[in-house]
Amino acid sequence: MCCQWRNFLKTGLLKNIIILMLFFFFKFISN
């Protein structure tokens, strides 16, 4: 259970980081 939660947190963080990187990347390009 705790391992599942840890993996979920890791993948969630990874997804958020990728989304943030893409967001700033497109923001940088549009400017």
C-alpha cells in the first residue's frame, strides 16, 4: 500500500514537472 502510494506520488510529480516544462517552453517560444 505505502509503496503504491509512493509510486503514484512519483509519477504524479514527474507528470507535473513535464507539464510545467512544456508550459514554460511554449511561453518562451510565444514571447
